[in-house]
Amino acid sequence: MTMYSILALSGNVATIIAVSVLAVIALIAIVVGGVKGAGRIGWGTLAWGIGCGLFWLLDSRLHDKNPILKIGAVQNLAPGVQDFVASLSWALLSVLVALLLCGLFALIARRKKTPRDDEDEEEISGGSRVCGMVVSLVETAIALAGIACILLAVFSVTPLHDGLLQPVYQSRIVESLWGFIHTYAIDFLFVGITAGIAYCGWRGGFVGGFRSVFMVAGIIAALVVGFWLPFSNFAAEKEWLSVVGKFSGWVADRLPESFGTISATIGKVACGAVIALALVIVVVIVGLLLGLIERGVRSAGALRFVDGILSVVVCVFLGALLCAVIAGILYALEYFDVFGASALFGEDSPLAGGLFDVFDQYLKPLLDEWKAV
């Protein structure tokens, strides 16, 4: 058997295996969607797909007609930054619209429960099961396509491009789509990150999300402030905090003389522990009150909707900020010749390329100063 025949046979086997795996994945998606129904499946992946499609459509067709470009403050920016602002606004709008549409779809598909319904035994109508199958299958296709495009973009800057994965990159379908993939894969990843955070915000709600952040940040702050205060000049200078020094001294005076000079330090540490414990208790009490508010909001349909919308808006901007941080790290890696991150996307990439244009204007001068030190 010739080498050509072996390669042809290997290619056929690989194709059969790939098709079989995709068929199994599709079957699993259909079964899961049918069992859960449209009202119980997650709609986050569909929101990602709709958001990416809307972003591509709006930015590619209406980029220069974006009303935000007519704002005076935007017109004073560098051309590359202007383009990024326009693309970013379309991306954020696309995510918000996609989440709104998916929220409406889920609301329509969700059957109203009666007092006799049990969550585990709730009957699902045939139409809701068919809808669940379709949505689950579409979401699976979106996830596989998105992951494949992102991996192709990432592997293109590795030795795998000209090695093990060379047949993939030279295949007819990848070659025909490579321009689009290289331009938009990282952008779609950023859209997915933003949509995912916003979707979690919708499910958790603004009050619930704020409560989670408050509890973690509040306890950390309580511990830091509690142990810092007895050692700080701030407590010594403020008369209303004189109790801190008095309590530290009271503890130190009751320690055995064998402790010597470290008695004062032990007294301050003990005082810090008491203060930290008191502050943690306050944080927990506030957290419990926020929990009660969260339950009240969730029990009222109108308040829950407003709470979810507010959370989505906040989380969309948090997601965009996270994407900017990721892009900033990639830009710094390229600036210091660690990794050529710009090869991950094409020059026409609206978001990733646009962020690099923004960093050229505002981050590069800071890095130049830091490098010169």
C-alpha cells in the first residue's frame, strides 16, 4: 500500500470518527433538550450566538453610521480609537438585545406552575419538549463552532499550525472561512465573555450579586481594617478612637511580665482581633438583611424583572472591562516581546484590534516610561 493510500485511508477514518462524535453529541443535546424542555434549559449559549450575529451584522453594515461617532468627545479621539468606540457600542447593544430576546423566549416557553405542581414532577408539554430539543441542538452547534474558531485562531500562532494541524488549516472549509475566523474569533470570544457574565447577572440578580460581592469584600476589609487599626497613627490621632489604644493597653497590662516588650504588640493584636470580629459580625448582619431583600425582590415579579435588568446592565460593563484587562495583558506581552498576541486576530478585527489601537494611544506611553526607568 502506497503512502498516498495510507494518508487517504487515515483521512477517511478521521472523517468518519469526527462525524460519529458530532452525531453522538447532537443526539445527547436532543435528548437533554427533550427531557428538560424549553423552560428549564439554559439560554446563555444561544444569547452568545445571537449576540455575535448581531454584532457582526451591525458593525459590518452600520459601523460608519453609528450615532456615537457624531458625539463631539468621540470625534476628538484618534481615528483608531473612534472605530473601537463605535464597534464597542455595537457589541454592547448586541449583547443586551440578545439577552433580552433570550429572556423573552424563555419566558414564553416556561409553563406557569399551579399550586399542585412539584418542581421535580412538573409535566412538560410536547411543544415545550420539541422546542427544548431544537434550542439545545442549536446551542450545541453554536458552542462547537465557537470553540472550534477560537482554537483555530489560538493554534494558528503555535507550531501546530504547520505541524500536526496543517491538514486542518489546508482543508477547503477552513481556507474558505479563515479570513472571517481570523478577524472575528477573538472578538466573538470577548462577546461571549461579556454575554456570559451578563447572563449570570440576570440569573443572580443585582441584589444577589451585590450581596455576594459585599460579603466577600466586606469580610476581607473587616479583617484588614480590624488588625490595621490598633497599629495605625490614625487611631492614635483621633479622639473618638482612643478606646482602641486604651483596650490595647488594658490587655498588655494584664500579661505576665515575662512577655516583656512584646506585651504591647500582643495587646494590639488582641484588640485588632476584637475589632475584626465586631466588623465581621456587622458585615454578616448586613448580608442577612440583603438576603431578606433579595428574597422579597425574587417574590415580586416586577421587582425581579427590574433587578435582573439592572444586574444585566452592570454586568455587561463589567464583562467589557474584563475583556479590556485580558487584551491589556496580551498587549503587554507583545510589547515586552514575550508573545506576539496581535497574530491571534486580523488587522480588521473590530474589538481585539480596536483595543490594541486604544492601547497604542494610552497604554504604550505608560509602558515606555516604565521600561525607561
